Amino acid sequence: MSFQTLPGSSEQGEKPWWLFALIAVGAILAVIIAVNDVYAQVFTTVIAGVGVTIFVTISGYIIALGVGLSIALLGLSRHGALRQAARFYVEVIRGIPVLVLLFYIAFVGAPAFVAAYNALLSPLMEAGMLKPLMVREVSLMWRAIIALGIGYSPFIAEIFRAGIQSVDKGQIEAAKALGLNGSQRFRLVVFPQAIRVIFPPLSNDFVAMTKDSSLVSVLGVADITQMGKVYASGSFRFFETYSIIACVYLALTIGLSLILRGFEKRMRRRHEA
């Protein structure tokens, strides 16, 4: 691949000097980690949380995609009540900070869910067929994942809505004339055209969620940030620890951005062909 066709380069063939600079910084950091025991120890500790960060991001994003697409379809419904309900959800959830939403779901939503579960299945519990569910048995990681998914779902819903509405109505009318039902029209005509519009902003939201996954550390979830916080609080190596954390997140987000831009360009070339 030539420099001119790198995902980070411009359409005019400008070389991605910013990427070269980042690679140089990464190389310098790798040398420092290799020769400095403190940085090496910090890196080993922090990198142990990468798996959790990736799992939280992917799981939360899948939830956000499912909820967001459902809300977008409700917002495009023929029924006014469903459209208003979708708009209510989008405006309310979008106006709440993700961190506040995380605390709310973790410490209000989870106990409410446990209380409802126990009340609903109380006959089975009294018969000895089930044991009552305790709040502490609800994983903090999954509370955080659900909060991230819900927090991002209204933004993804708006992306889906805009993409679906961008499809020419003539295409939909032609599909109706061919006898396709609503599900078939969406699956075979609307979505394949809308995906070209919605893919770039969806990619941006995925990268943003990768960064915002660091918020789960406030619940003690052992992600990159939490592993670094624990190490720094015990060693007082705050500069080294948070420098490594920043670089690890930067490597993740830049890598994801380049991969997703590559997919976007492939989609564009296929469309133009």
C-alpha cells in the first residue's frame, strides 16, 4: 500500500505525516518500556486490562446498535404515539451524561431489577424451586456494559434514522411495486443503501465508546484505566502510569480508526464500481 492510499491520507494524495509522527512516538515509547523497568512494569500491569476494555466496548456497542435501530424504526413508524415515544427516549437519554447514567443503572436500576425479579418469581421461590436473587450477584461489569449501551443508543438511533431517510423514496415505491413487504423492503432495498451513509458516523461512535469504556473503572471493573489506577495508588507513579494509559488508548483508537476508514473506502469503491 502506498502512502497516498493509506486510510489516514487525504483524497489529494497528501502523505499522512501525523501518522508517521505517531509511529515515531510509539517507537520511542517502545524503547523506553524496553529499557526502563518502571515503565515496563506499568505497561505489563495496564495491558492486562485490554481484554476487558475490548469486551466492554464490543458488548456495549452491540446493545447500543440493537436498541438504537429499534428506536430509529419506532421513530419512523406510521403511528404518532410510537414516534413520540421514540423521540422522548432519544431526548431524555441523550441529555443525561454517560457517567450519571452508569451510576443510575448500577445503583438504582440493578436493585429495581432484582426487586422486580424476586416479586415476579416469588411463587417459585416459596416452593423452593428458585433462590432469591441478590443485588450483589448482578455483575458490575454488565451493569456498566448496559449503561454504555443505553447511553449511546439515542445517538445511534439518530444515525440510523438519518441514514434510512436518506434513501430515495422512489426506490421504496419501486420495491412496493415488485410486491416486497415491509421487512423485505428494509432488508433488501433500504438498509443496503443506508449503510453507506450510516457507516462513517457509526464508526466514529465505536471509537468514542472505546474511549468512554474507561468510565467503567468507577465501578471497579478491571479495564485499562482501573488497572492503572490501582497501580498508581500503590506505587505513586502517577506520571508513568497515566502516560502509559493514554498511549494504550491512543493505540487502540488510532488503530480502530485506520481499520474502519479502510472499510469505508472499500465500500465507497464498490459503490462507485
